[in-house]
Amino acid sequence: MHVAEDLLVLGVLFVIAYVLGRLGKLIGLPAIPIYMLVGLIASPHTSMVPLNFEAADVELIAVFGLIMLLFNLGLEFDQDEFYGNAGKLFISGGTRLVINLGVGFALGLWIGWGTREALIIAGMTAASSSAIITKLLIELRRLANRETPTILGIMVLEDVFIAIYLAIVGVVLSGTTDVWAIIGQLAVSFAFLIAMFALARWGGKVVSRLVNTRDDELFTILFFGLAVAFGGIGELLGVSDAIGAFLIGLVLGATRFKARIEQFALPLRDVFGAFFFLNFGLALDISTFGSVLVPVTVAVVLTIVVNTLGGQLIAWQNKLTQAEGLNASAMLQNRGEFALILATLAVGAGLDSRLTPFAGLYVLFMAIVGPILAVNSEKMGSFFFRTRRAVAVDPERERMRAEEIALVEAVMAGNEPPESSIPDDIVESYPTGPIDPVEQQAAEQSDAQYERRRDPEY
């Protein structure tokens, strides 16, 4: 065994990932393509540097990364947003998913690798990367933008789509040809989904009592063990380990310990997730990129065009401006972890091996192009859509505002305040004479209560 050499190489790879990650931050690149690039550099199929590393050495840790990625996705799932705005989400987000799925499936059939492969390609091109989008919204300080609630709502709907799509893909990839066996397996998969969603919706208090412990170490071991165990249950039920982890994350996210779980789960997701993306990069072979370059180029162009046009449809459906629709489409261009998860599952099921370089090259392109488009979307919007909405002026409001200004100016000048048309009952309600400092402080404090906004990342 060459444990020392493997540890040294692995440590050097992560240091390289850190350096490239710092450089990538300067131009707005997310971490996902950086980890994949580092894995590609150290791939046994590549002779760039003398740092060859076998993917098999980190395969189990990479599985933990896949599980933690989906576990956190379920943990961050916003049930209130989903159930409270289900109708609106299904219209805007559902339309977008159907269009992307249709275009992606047609692309897969055009490529000609097979029907099951076309189904995988359709999923790769349909769903955005929640991790990249969330980080971009925070880093670009766009949480207060008018289009951001729509983006977050579509992300929530895509989380549900991922759960259902992985369940369907799990059945398709099983290789079962008997119709009744397929129906039975789909029934089991959807029963599992419905049961876990119902438990998350109405069983939060019960689950909270079951996972309650004050010991941080035991608490971390518990939720990590549940994530891994339900990954195994999902695999046994034919819905994949990823969807099992997603569903237990969904359930734990409905408990009163959600914030505490996130505190410990996010570092685990980042570390194990890095192993997952690194491992995927190790499996890539540059020599195979030539065979998928044309399909990937077509996929990237179709994704950008369809999503840009779809952003205008989203703007029309949600009464946003064209520029805000462009912002939304630029954010939703990003592709990442879901495409790699689908490729991993597909290759493991024996589908066309070209899906791995296709997914790798597609994600590399989109994870670079997407953030660049998002960073410059506001500039592009101001260039292409020069017209601005005229702000409606309320005459009554302007008149009262002018009277308030005149009143303040008169008081400051020491003159008698002008006559005001404000009703006498409102004027009489104002206190006269000296004001008690304690009463004044209490009044100011009561007037300064701000609504606390919830960070959409959590």
C-alpha cells in the first residue's frame, strides 16, 4: 500500500484546488468546475502533471459527497414557499421545465446514443444548479431584487422535479422490461416519495423529539448516519441513494433543529462534495472530449437560447420587466451537480460511456458561462432594454408631502406653521407641550420594528 504517497498527492490536489478557487473567485467562477478541473489534471488518463491519482481510492468518500449534496438540498427545501405558491410555481417553473425537458430529449435523440441516454441528457439540460445560483445571488447582492423570489420559487420546484425525475430514472436504469414490474417499481418509488413528503409536512414535531440531543458530536453522528442509511434505503427501493438522502434531509429540515443541522451539515457538504466533483474529474479523459465536442456545443447553445427566451416568458407570467426577466434567465442558466449525478448513475447502470465526458464538458462550459452571464446581466439588460417604466405620481400624496415639508421648515425657522388641510382629528392626536424622554424613547423604539427577512439559502 502506498498510503503516504496517496495522502500527499491528495493533499497537494486540494491545495491546488484552493489556489485555483481563489483565482476563480476573482472572475466570479464557482467551485464546482474548479474541483472538476483539478481532478482532470490528476486523472490517470491525463499526463499534464506527475500527480496521477486513482478514482477508486476516493470512490466511497465521493458517494458520501453525493449523499451530502442531496441531503442539504432536501434540508434547504422551502416547504412554505412550495405549498403556499404551488399554483404560481407550477405555471412559471413547470412551463420552463417542460420546455427544457422537451428540447433536451430532442437533442438526445438527435445525438443518437439511445432512448435511455436521451432521457439522461434531457435531465442534464433541464435543471439548474441550486448551489451555484444561491451563491451567486448572495455574492452579487441580488436577494432584494424583484426577480429573486421568482428565481427561488423555481429552484424549489426544481428540487421536487429532481426527486421525481431521479425516481423515474432509477426505474428506467434498472433494466426491467416487464411492464407490471416497471409499474410496481414506480408505485414503490412514488409511495416512498409521498410518505416522506407527508412526514416532512405533518410529522416535524414527532421527528424533533426523536432526534433531540444536546451533545453536538452525537447530533452530527445521528444526522450523518440517517443521511447515509436513507441513501441505502433509497438504493434498495430502486430510487437511488441520492433521492433517499434528499428525502431524509427534507424530513429533518421540517424539524425545529433545522438551523442547527445546517450549521454542522454545510461544512460536511463542502468537503465531501469536493471529493465528489474531484472524483468525477478523475474519471474524465481529455482524449474522449473530441467525440462529444459537437453535441456539447449544441447543448450549450440550446441551453443559453432556450433559457434566455424562457426568462422573458417568466417575466411575462410574473409581471416583471424584460430586464428583470433577463436577470432571472442568466441566473437559471447555471448547470452543475445534478447533471454530474445523472451521468454517474447512468454510467453505473451500463449506459453509453460517452455520457461521462458529455456531462463533464457540458458542466464545465455552463458553470463558466453561467456566472459570467449572471454577473453582466444587469449591464446587458440596461443596454438591450433602454425603456424604463414611468413612475405613477399620486397627487394627494404629493400635496401632503409638500405640506409636511412646509410645516418642518416653518418650525425650524421659528415661524407659525402654515394652515394645513390635514383633518383636525389627526392633528389633535399629536401630543403638545413637553415630552417625557422615556415616553419619546419608547415611541421611537415601537416605530423602529423591522421585519426580519429569512435568508433564502436556508
